[in-house]
Amino acid sequence: MESLSYVKSINFGYSYSSLLKKMIKEADYNTYLHSQRLKMTALLLGEELELEKDKLEDLMLLAELHDLGKIVISNDILFNDVPLNENEWQQIKEHPVTGFQIAYISLDMVDVAEGILTHHEWWDGSGYPLALKGEDIPLAARIIALVDAYDVMKYGRNYKKAMSDQEIIEELRISSGIQFDPLLVKIFIDRLTNVSYN
């Protein structure tokens, strides 16, 4: 009986998703800030696509948890400012699977877990871990892939300097139909950056 009340005390006031968000925040505050920016950008794009309320909620949760699998990767690899070796890169490429496995524990998060698994897939099929292509990639994952890349370009990372708005737009245009869903790129540039897509 004592162990049951202990479990209840742990779960009181915390959903599984709240616990996962807290773990990300404690593991790396910069990743947490990145995920909060992604949540707002994904929401804007989701609203432009007129997604239903439950889909928007899942999309925002996916934005917060997309890099969940990185909590098991060494900080020496995550915060490395030199090119990664093959073994280190392989560990990075495994984070969608790891994040999926952690999130999938909750049946309420099946769609979010699927988005975590597929947010590094590319429109042309050259992404990872499943090499999905085009519309075989869930819409939420396609949205997160785009806004994730946008945020990295806009704010930079320890291994990549921030880019200007014009450089970002040009990079998105180049990657349209290769890395990103071309329709999402068009909508993103047209509506969210106030720059016409040619």
C-alpha cells in the first residue's frame, strides 16, 4: 500500500508529457528554449493550414518533444563545436527512435510519438530513420521538420551561425521538394515571413 501512495505522489499534478518536457528542460535549457520557439512557429503554420484543435494540440506537443531522444546522448556530443565522427553522428541519428520509444509508452501520445520518429525524414526520401518519402511522412512531422530547420537557421547553434532572413528564405527555396514539403515551404514563406514566394 505504501508503494502505491508513493507512485500516486509522483504522478500527482504531472502528466507523462509534462514529465518529459521537464526532463528536456533540465537536460538542456537551450533545447527547451528552441522547443518553445518551435511550438509558437508550428502553431502559426498549423493555423494557416486550418488544422483541427486536437491536431494543433498534438503539433504543439510534438514541437516541445521532437528532440526527446537527445536526453540520452552525451553532452560531449550534443555541445561539440567540431564535426562529429561517424560513431557520434550515428548516435545523433538514433535520437528519433529513442524519443519515439520513450513517448510511445503513453497511449495518449501515439501520434506525437510517430511525429518524433519521423521529424528527420526528407520529402525526397533521403532522411532518417525510415527513409519515408513525400506524403508518407506524417503532416505534423513535415511541419516540425520545416520549423525546426527555420529556427536553427534563424538563431544558430554551437556548430552553425545564425543566418539573415533573406539567406533563410533562399535556403528554404533550395530545400523545397528535397528536404521539405514544397507546399509547406510556399505557405511558410508567403504567410509567415511576409515575403512572396516566386
